[in-house]
Amino acid sequence: MNLLFRTDASVAMGTGHAMRCLALAQAWIDSGRRAAFAMAEATPSIQKRLASERCEALAISAKAGDLEDAKQTIALAHQARSEWIVVDGYQFTFEYQSALKAAGCKVLFLDDYGHASRYSADLVLNQNVCAREALYASREAYTRLLLGPRYALLRREFAPWRGWKREVASTCRRLLVMMGGSDPGNLTGRVISALERFHDLEVTVVVGGSNPHLAELVGHVERSGQTITLEQDVANMPELMATADVAFSAAGSTCWELCLMALPAMLIDVAANQTALAKELDRSGCAVHVGDRTVSASAIAEVLGRMLGSWELRRLLSQRCRTLVDGGGTGRVLSELAPG
């Protein structure tokens, strides 16, 4: 049985949708099956990553989310003999889901905040801690819901770390910064500017291959006077999280990786769809919400100072966030698509 993913990636929208789909694609391929991605937009780094994972990349020539898009996706699914289509993106509507269903396709719809007016997919997956059945009150009788971090999609590189235990160091020196795959607003640069008043920190800055500010960031790091290592498109994210004491992160799907690794995190919602998650993680004591994409460098520095100065805060954040994610979410979703 083959699986077709319909999602997109660009500098403007980021790469989060494609990367969480990739986590499920990896598990599907590891089980001996084939997966392909149908995309109207794809960054070079995403195309390269898909090729490395043996995922065929197929082009959609229509406007993303319209009925011509659905028609082309259905044709590709039939050509690939894909029983399931996994749809992920805010451009996909109830009408889009219904078109796929009318063509006889089974649909898994990845969602974050109930953006569609109604749901007709076979399965709706919302892995966020603020996921509620009430978001999907308008759905077909057959539509089943997979809600909460129990279904968090983590890439295969995190699987060996499911039983790992973090020791929260009394002295906080190692900072990890990761503001998403594209970071169009260059929040990474703002975080680097916020580090000016701090000394003796060892900072690792991770940027995605779709980041348009790489050259600017290289110069910023060189002028900063800090001990900063800049890395692009890393393949060892679990190891970087394991060795860090705290992290600055965009409040996207990376939150679930941080939770598994029990890494105390300061979150910035770089897009409006991340705000609810960031606030809920802060409210529940699982992370610290710094602000949105307009947050100032001085506000970032203030929160970092508080984090560095409180072992008790870091300990509590580490303990609480780890309870949210056990690392088995991808397997649970896989079993829904291919029982047994």
C-alpha cells in the first residue's frame, strides 16, 4: 500500500508542514512501503531531503488548495495506487477534502486549530496540546479524531531517545537557538542580538536550508563576540538538544521534539497559528512564552536572564514538558493507516 502526501513548503509559509509529514513518511517507508509527496511549492532543501529519504516528489501545477489542485492530487494518487492521501496545510478546505473523498480516496487531514469550516476526512490529526473535540463539531459521522501530543509526529532520529533521562545542570551555559526552517523575519538575528549582555555562553544556532538570511547571520555571528556555532540543515538534532541546557525555539512542531528531550525552552510564535500552542505550553508550565514575531531583543534578553538564573525553573520545565510526549505518536498514527 502506497501513501501520498499533499503539502507545501516555501520561505513564506515555512517547512514545518512538510517536515512533520516527513516523520510519518519515514515510518511508512521503514515498514516496507512507498511514499510520495505532491507539492505546488517546495524549497530546494525540502526537495533534497525528500530525495535522501527515498520519497518521490511530484509537481502540482494548480493553485494550492483549489479544486484543480484536488483533481491533480487524485490523479497522482491513482497513478501511484495510493490508498491514503495525507493532507497538511491551511490552504486545504472542506471542499478539498470532499473532492478527494468523492474520488474514493481515504484522507488523513493534519490540522492545528480547526481552520476548515467542516471536516470530511476519514481521520483528522491535531497533535497540539490545545486540541479539543469542539474544534471539529462540524464533521462527518465517519470522521475520527486523533487529538493531542499522544499523536505527535517525530522523525525517526528521535526514536532512540525515547527512554533518555535529562539531568538538569546547576549551571546553565549551553544555549540552542532554532527559529524554524525558513525564519523569514530573521528572529534568529534578533536572538543573537539579545545575547550581547551575556558572557560565557556556548551557543549553537541552527538554521534551515530555506533561511534567506544565512549570509547576514554569518556576519552577525562574526561580529557578536560570542562563542556561537552556526549550523545549517543539521541531521543530529537530538544530539544537539541533549547537550543543550536551554533552547530558544519557534513554537511549531519542534515543540514536541523539545518535550521528548525534556529541554527547557523559550518559545516565540513566529506565525499566528503558533500563538495558541505557545500560550498553552506556558500556562501549563511546560515552556516559557517569550512573545510573538514582534518581540524585541531586550524582551528576549530579559527572559533568557531569568532562565539562566533559576535552576528550579529549568527543572520544573524539564519535568513537565517530558510528560506530554512519549515518542510513540508516529507509530500510533501509522497503525491507524495500516492496522496490524
